[in-house]
Amino acid sequence: MAEFVDQVVLHVKAGDGGHGCASVHREKFKPLGGPDGGNGGRGGDVILQVDQNTATLLDYHRRPHRKAANGRQGEGSNRDGANGDDVVLTVPNGTVVKDGRTGEVLVDLVGAGTSFVVAKGGHGGLGNAALASAKRKAPGFALLGEAGDELDVVLELKTVADVALVGFPNAGKSSLIAALSAARPKIADYPFTTLIPNLGVVTAGDTVFTVADVPGLIPGASQGKGLGHEFLRHVERCNTIVHVLDCATLEPGRDPLSDFEVIEAELAAYGLLEDRPRLAVFNKVDVPEARELAELVRPMLEERGLRVFSISAASHEGLRELSFAMGEMVAAARAAAPVEEPTRMIIRPRQLGDAGFAVRRVDENTFQVTGEKPERWIRQTDFNNDEAVGYLADRLERLGIEEELVKAGATAGAEVVIGSMESGYIFDWQPTLNAEAVRMGPRGSDNRLGGVQ
């Protein structure tokens, strides 16, 4: 039996970029023909994409770790490494993606084909052919490929439907959706038969809309009691709410009016649903006693401004009138919805004077440098190659970090950390870096970058 999963924690890892190649062109009578090392390939991205044929997150519940391919290393003769293949993960329409660490919503995926790069592949390192310059005509080093993004995300499915059928367990919601559409949900004469939201497509004249049969709610559902907390989220996207009220229940203390008030209280406690239009349905009126009760309670709900319909999902009585009423409400909600503007990408130029990095004094003799460029350059550097470290030192100096350190009060021998204080790179700083006598490594290691006096 297929399972339904509407929330999973997914661990994604984008591909690492391939390393650049340090190579020198050689041929007969021309042993040193110049650098010809190719660039490394880009790592593959991990992409989430809405697929109308995907209805559950079950596959990611069973296999929660997904990884894209790494880029290939560059080769000699100016051959660039191949890019790593992207991994496209299909998700149901209405999937919300949250940061697994902070809970921040990253994206709300609605609409077939909508996609989002959840983990971006690392850039490939430049080969020595691309690094050649007037100063370094034949570099003996290449840049390393960058690591791809790695993170945990929470995928949360919120069913996309026009109408939500809400009500107590065993109120007849599954029978109603089966009578209105071609959906065939599980139906039985006991509570909590429906353990997953069911969707059905209903046609009423020129209006075609979807109806969601949400699992039964009970008092305390908004606080997590029963199944309500798990499935109230599926009501959020529906623009019309239909109360299915059981007029034939024999359970003590229950009647259609009290059921309506309990479910309304749970919807109000959950929040975000106050503006949704509602109508009420008295179900099971094929039972004589149920019909009498429905007629007794009808005026009480109509006084609250609700349209009320008496139906029987078993005998199909009143279904045509109900379907057209729901169609009218859906059409009105669609007409009132704001027109969606096409997504525009705004590229903000960097402000004048923004060097792309920041220098912060941590204590008397410790300074921290943060910024996209210096931190990326650190990751690209092979610290086992003195020439590569010298190239890094030149880049940092050209960026203006040395000047800013002096302004911040750094003196010879100061401890400078590039990146985070926990995992960044540390060096003993000298006002003028000597590229031939520097070593560098992760914070906490024995390797330090420092000039000689």
C-alpha cells in the first residue's frame, strides 16, 4: 500500500568544482612551450522542480540524502574538465522549502515546472593557462575547485486545491468527494478512515475546480491532537471552506451546530483562514431523523450568513446544487485574486566604496576579515604550493586588505583570521607580505601565513 508523506528533512550536497590543472606544453625541440593547463569543471546543482505527477514526498523519506556530481579536473593541452551533472528532484505542487537549521522559508513552489536551485555547485578552479600574466608568464600552480553547497532542508507539502472539505471524522467527507468526482478514497464506517488528503476534480457548468478531502479534525487539532496538526496546513491554500456536518451521528454530546463551532474554533486557532468564504453541508439526510435535525438547525447557521445545503452522498441528493454553489464561490475567489506579476530579477550594483570585504578588530591583537572574495580565494588556494600562496597574498594586497588592517590598528605579528572565527584561516600578519616565505592553514592548525621581517 502506498504511503503518504507530506514533510521530510532532506540532506542535499551539490557537486564540488574540479581542480584546475598546472601543465606546461611540451613538444620536440620545444620543451617549455608555455602553460596549457585547463580549468576544472563546475559542480552539479541540486534542483527542486514541481511535477504534476508527483503527489507525495515519500521517495525523500526513504532516501533523504541526495548529491550532485562533481566537476572533472582540468587537463593539459588546454582541456577543461567536464561539468558535473545536475540532480533534478521532483516535488509535488505546493511544496514549501525551509532551511533545516533556522526554519526560514527559502521558497514556496507552486505551479507545474517551477524550479529552485536548493544547493549550488562549486566553481571549477582555473588552470595555469588562465592564470598566466605579464608578471607570471608560466605559473607553476592552478586554483582548486570550490566545494558545492551542503545543507539540510525541510520539505513541507501544502495541498493546492480550490475547496477544502472540513469536518469531524466519519462525517462523510470521503463519500462526498467520491460522489462529486472520479476520486476513489478509502471509505469505511469508523473514525480516521482517511489518513491522507484526497483530491478530486469537480465540473460545475463552465467552472472546473479541485476539492481536497482533509482528514478528520477533532477538538484540540490546532495544538496537535489527533491528526489535525499534521493536516491543517492543507487547508491554507484552499480559497473556499465547506463544513461537512454529520446529521446522523449517534455520538453523545454531538450535533451539527456544536460540530460546526468546534471546527471553526480550530480553524481560528490555527490562523490564516479568517478571510476564506464558507458554506455548510448537512450530510446523510437520506436518514429521516437526520433530515429533521438538518431542518431544525438550518436557520441557526443561516443567521450567521452561511449558505446551507442538505445532501446525501449515498443517494446523491442535493449534489448538483452543492457543486454549482461551490463553483460560484471558486469563480468569485479567482476573479478577486490579484493578477500575478511576472517575476523580475533586480540586479543591485555594489555601492561605491564597497570593497567587498570587512575588517573587524576582535581583541587587542586579533583581527577578522570577512567577505565573499577573500573567503573564496582562500578556498581556491593550494597551501602546499608556495607559488600559489604567493599569488593569494598578491590578490589580498591588491584588494586593499593590508591597508584596511593598518587602519584598524594591526601591527606586525598580529593574528588575522580570514572567514569565521571558528573555521576560518589564520596567519601572523606582517605589513608587507613576503610571498616566498608564507604558509597558511585552517584555524587551529600549526600552519600560519606570515611574512619574514
